[in-house]
Amino acid sequence: MTKKKCALLDTDFISKLHITRKDDENRLIDRVLELPDYQFVCHEQIAIELGRHNAAANRWLQRKITEGAIQKFSDGDLVALQRRVYGKNAIAFYLYDLENACRPFGETYYKQYYAKLEALRESSDEYFLEELARCDAAVGRENNLGEIKTYLLQQVLQSWQDIPLYLFCSDDKKARSSLVNAGGIPCISAISSFYVLKERLGIERSEAKLYFDSWMMFHWGMGQTDFKVHRNTKEMQLIKMDGYEIFNRIYDGAVTILKNGNLKLRSCDY
């Protein structure tokens, strides 16, 4: 990696920002890739999940991987990186990182799905990866596998190269908090990306409004008009605020972003 920072992309972040666009040729996720100094990466599980839920976003992701704008890591790639760092102990360290990645989703998660891999610490990489794929299949869908693989990727990259990591991920508080708290890295959520793009790329309010209209139209279709922000109080309460109110406060300089990706009001007037 040659960039100064590394951004891990998750399924929900890519999907929502691919849907968010100002016209058919300009999607918000493409503006995110314009952020300077970042190397964007994802685990191949993210592509698998996008293929199930948002085929158009998955085609976009595959194109960006082919173009080199996003680097995709398979489990085989991660084991190979562990070999470079830990040599003959690569699988043992991979399993250690995998168990850590499972822990935020339940103390028994790793034992339930991956305990059988403990007997394969000295197996060939090929055989280990075959068995790992069988274990992943047993996890099934809608069971946090994308988040687990993203956290696993984070740990391996941290052991491989000393580079700051950022998580670009879901607005789902539980999933995001699990990864941020477990990994200890800064996060940018889907809605807080509007703040980041304003601050880092200088996107003008009029252009950003076109994207935000698309964002709100998508969420209106799901019955959502409010999003959570932190009040500027000692207790830092999370409150619901109308989406357009949040947008206006972003462009009025009335919010900031926290490490966990949540937005925080700068004043106590709400």
C-alpha cells in the first residue's frame, strides 16, 4: 500500500452511497473515492453480500477493483500476509484474529462455527482455506459475516503494515459500534460522509443537496425521515433529528464528527 491511510469499506456503506446520486452518472460513493491519501480496501465477503442485495453496487465494486481503485482481499490473501509476518505460525495467528473478530457478536460465535479449525493450525494453507470456506457456509446469511471479515481484515492489515486505518461502514448502530469498539479505529458512517466530503473535498452546498435529496428519497421509501445525532451535553444523548435539519447544520458548521462516526451538535440549542 502506498497511501497514507487505509479505508475499509463495508456492504451497507457501499450500497447506500451507490444508491445516493445526483444523476445516473454521479454517485456519492464515487465522490468518497476522491478523498486524498486513502487506499480503499474490502474483504471479498463484501462483494458476495453486495451481489445478494444490490447487484448494481456489486458491478460498480467489481469495476473499481479491476481499475485498482479498491483492493479486495480474500481469506487466502490474508493467510499469505500472515505467512509473511508470522511464518509457520500464520494459521494460528489467523485463528486468533478470527476469534477476536467473532467476539463482538457473541462469546460462543467462534466456538459454534469455527472451533473445528483449531485442529488445522499446522495444515497446508490450501486445506485450511477449504475448511474455512465450509465453516463460513455454515454461518449462513444475515449473521454478521461481513462485519466479522471486515474486522478480521483490519487486524491482519494492522499486523502487516503500520498505517492508520479507518472504517467506512453502516449506519446500523449495533454493527458499527461493535466494530469500532472492538477495533479501536475511527469510523465514518454513511450519513457522516456528507460532513467528511464537505470538509475534505469542499463540495458546495448546492451540489451536496442534490445527493442528499437522493439520500432522503431512498430513506423515505423505507419510512425513515429522522437520523440520530448527539446533543452537545455532558451526557451526549442520542436524539433523532430530521435529515434535512442535519444536512443544513452540516453546511452551517453546526455539527462535528465523533470517532465512532456519529455526528455531534456543536451547540446546546436542541
